[in-house]
Amino acid sequence: MSRNSMPLQDLPLLSVQGSMLHLTKKGNKRKSTSCPSDGLEVECTPTDYIQQCSPHHKHQRMLIRGKENDDNTFVIARRSRRKRETLSGLSWDHLPDELLLKILFYLPLQDLLKMASVCKRWHCLVFDESLWHSVDLEGLVHMGPALQQVLKTGVRQLRCPRAFVDKLHFKSTGPLQVVQMDLSSSIISVAALEGIIVSCTQLQDLSLEGLQLSDTIILSLAKNGSLKQLNISGCSGFSSGALEEMLKSCQRILQLNISWCDFTTNHVKSVAHHLSPHVTHLNLSGYRENLTLDDIKVLVSRCQNIHTLDLSDSTLLMADSFPVLAHLKCLQHLSLSRCYHIHPAALSDLAKTIPSLFILDVFGLINDSHLPALKKEMPHVSINSRPFSAIARPTPASRGLGNHGDSAMWSRKCRLRVRL
């Protein structure tokens, strides 16, 4: 009989043991069932022997087919793959973004910028807005590109006074998130400043002291309904109409420093007639021939909560303004320095006229020789103790404008700052 015509029961059996294939023929005598030391060699070796003779650290998965015929059983024993060896250390790439941001949070500004060049992922993490919440760029030389990059990070507190902002063509695709900003005494073009202010809608504290402004800038401030402190002392370039519209919209202002601006009589009247009634600190000094008693009357009738009032260098004011100022029941600090039409002898009546007063600045009105006599007549009032106004200023002038070591802005310090 040919091989192709062999009966089914005479066909060879296929036995798989480990990685060895044995071809046997049914009818051969079964060898000993003992497990040789060099492995399993017989197709009829029981399954329990396979498990016993295999190494303990290698687990087999058994697949048994043909249970209906124990004589024709296929036994497949598979060895499990070797587990990958564990790494001796943990790679930075395996750390989640949240943990890396926590680490980057403690780096100073210069080191943080160096981390941006490591890889694309780190570059994205470095400029995450959570790391750029508050930034102090004072002392940086190339301010223009740096300021443009910082504004795009979503900064909320930005301090860069006395800066030279060059090559800044800022065009924002959406509103900025700046809440506090100090650009006092900086050199910046009107166009560049417009590009920044136009995109601001969440400002609460702003200082543009000494800058050239425009109607566009003043009208853009009207979009910041939450504005509380505004310092535009010494500014120019905007009309009384734009100022009026801004004051009408910003009715939450508590502190306003609008002294020594390039004002006309109409500018002063816009302030007196449209200033927020909630204001507590007001600096309206420097308007020699423009501030009149009628303006003071309108201002006092509107703003009853004023605590600190600076009317210095208003040469039209006289002692007849004292009964008007007496209507301010909360007035504690009054500055009348260089109001030369006020007679020094009338100053002693202020303590009786305004009982709440305890700080009075009258620089230029009395000589140093007469100061002790005035202090004796007003023992509960501190006289000429505040030569500089701190109203709405991010860094009070009493601490010195050139003090670069003080990075506080409205009593808050910026986390990221340039190290000189």
C-alpha cells in the first residue's frame, strides 16, 4: 500500500515539545515516562511532567486539543517572552507636563529662557502662560522684542518702567490678559502704545506716567470697566472729549493721578464733572490758572468719599475753599503746596474746619522758621511729612524712582525679573 493510501490510524502523530518537533508512528513502543535531564523527548510524556521539568521562572500556556480521543492528543508548550529589563533611571521625557511646569516654575527668567532651546516640547512648556503670570523687565536692554514676546504669553502683571521700547510693532490677535501694567517714564512710540492698550480689556491698575498719549489710547481705556488705579500724571496728546468719555465708562476708579498734564480749562471741568463718585484718592495738582473754586465745589458734591486730595500748585485757590473742602467728611490728607493765594495765617483754621484731617502738606507757603509755630497750633496734624504724592503710583516716589532693587508694583512683587 502506498503512503498516500495508508489507513488513517497508521498516519504519523505530530508531537510538539518545547521547540522540538518529533514525528513518530502510532504503534511504537512507549518509552519510559521518566523525565530525562536533557529535556522531554517522547511524544507521550504526560502534561504534568512537562510542567514539572520546565524551569520555574518560565510559565507555559497549554493548549490541548482532541480530548475526545486521548490517543490522538496534540500538546503545545509555549515559553513566555522574556520581560524587558527595567531602566536604571527615569527619563525627563517620561515626566508629565504638569510636573515639568512645577519644576520650571522655580527657575529665574534667564535660566527659563535657556530651557526653551532644549526641544520643541520644552519650548512650548517654557512659554506656558502659568509661568508668565507676573514679569519685571526693568533693566532689559532690548525691550521691544522681549515685550512683544511677553505680551503673547498671557502675562497678567507687567512691570517695565523707564524702558526704551524700540522696534515694537505689536498686533494682537485677541484681547490681552494684562491686569496690572507699569510703563512709567518709558520711551515708547504712540503707535506701539496704541497697539498694546487697544488690546487690553481687563486692566485694573495702570501707570503711563510721563508718556505721550492719544485719543485712541484714552478711548481704549474706556473698555476697561474694572479700572481701579490710573496714573497718567504728566501725560499729553489727548482731548477733553476723549477724557470725558473715559471717565464716564470707568466708574470704578478709586485712585486717579491726573496731575501736571497738558490740560486746558475744559480738561479740568471734564474731571470735576465726570469723575467716579467712588474715588478715594485724587491728585489734581499743577493746574495753576485752570482749577477754580467752582470746579472744587462740583468735585466735592460728586465725590464724598475722598480720603486723600492733592490740589498743589493751584494759584487761583484761596482760603474761601476751606469751607467747601469741609464737606469731605472722610478727608485725612490734604496737599495745598505752592497755592500762593492762601495766607499762611489761615492754615491754623484747617484743624477746626476739617476735624478728620491729620496730614497737611503746605510746602512753599510757610518758612521753616514759622513751621514750629504752626505745628503747635495743630498738634494732631502731621505737617509737610509727605513731599511726594503716592496716589495711584505703582512705586511710591518716597522710595526713590531709581531704586531698581524694589520690584514691587502696587505692593505686589513680580515673580520673573531680569537679574542685572
